[in-house]
Amino acid sequence: KQEVTQIPAALSVPEGENLVLNCSFTDSAIYNLQWFRQDPGKGLTSLLLIQSSQREQTSGRLNASLDKSSGRSTLYIAASQPGDSATYLCAVRDYGGSQGNLIFGKGTKLSVKP
Amino acid sequence: GAVVSQHPSWVICKSGTSVKIECRSLDFQATTMFWYRQFPKQSLMLMATSNEGSKATYEQGVEKDKFLINHASLTLSTLTVTSAHPEDSSFYICSAQTVRGSPQYFGPGTRLLVL
């Protein structure tokens, strides 16, 4: 059974710092991996989607890497801003079932202090 | 971009009543819709997957008679929590995708509080 773990559970940094969020998964047979942002009491915003054949994806100040063989992904945020404060969720889509469900980690709650 | 809406955004109800939550894909046709539940400080847990025009597939441990899902059109799925109890209080989020393997687009969520 696929399990997704995110470390750390919470992170507080001063504005301007570069930071890395970690995600690991137990079964490397994934279809793709996705990073989301969730603001308090809100739904999910997709940040980056990495297909299983890709190593990384970039969008603005965000860079996500994928090492499928070791079951790891990282989300790198450059020059963090207070507006980046949110919970970041990692999810993998595996081949299980008929739909290829998304399996989520518990998230990393990021706080960027001005 | 693809937009998914949910209605209502929050609801408070008495124990024993039924609550219906709607999930709509506004600018695309969703062959498949997913319903998730999220408890405080917990991950999103998939409850069920519904394909338009067919019965939903429920995850292990989710009571299909309690959480009724209807996906009658390519743009609308509904989740009805029947005879709600306080332990059903949670944040319910739907997502929609066009075809298998395509990105899932998430709704803004519905917060349910059962008194």
C-alpha cells in the first residue's frame, strides 16, 4: 500500500530564505507526482506536476525534483515571501485501482515571517 | 484554466439530518470526479471515485449507504451525507478530471459541522 510522508510537518523561516520541502513515497511505481498548496480552510491549488519519466519541473520560484527509484521528491522555494505561507501537500498517483488515485501526504505547514 | 466549484462552502446541520454537497466543473467536462475528506491536520483521504453515468467506487471503510454519490452529468457530481452525525464533521473536497491520467482540478471545499 502506497504511503506518502512529508518532512518537516511545519517550518518557519524569515522572508528571503531559500527552503526545501521533502516528500517520500514507499512504492516507486507511480504515474506522476504533484505538489499542491492549500491555504487555511481552502481547497487545493496545483503547483507542479512531474510525470514519472521526468526529473524536475520549474515554475517561477518553485522547483520540484523527482527521484523515483529512491521514492523521493523535493520542492525548492527560492527567495521565500510571506505570501508563500500555506500548507504544501505532496501527492502521488499510482497505478492502483482503475482510476489511478492520488495519495496525499499530511503536508508541510510553511510560515514565512516578514 | 479548469475551474471546479463546490456548493455550499460551509454548512451547519443538526445530527440526523442529510446534507447534499454539489461539485461542478465549470469549463470542462469531467468524466471522473473524486470526493475527499480532510480532518484537521490530516491528509486528504479519498472517499470515492465516480464516473459519469455509473455507480461510484468507494474506498475501503467508507459506507456507500451513508455517503451517497451521484454523477448524473459530465459537469455535476453530488455527495449526500445521510443521517449526519458529529463525527461526520469534516472538510469535504471534490476534484474532477477529464480522462484518466489527466490532472485533477480541485474544488474549494465544503466545511461541514454537525451539531
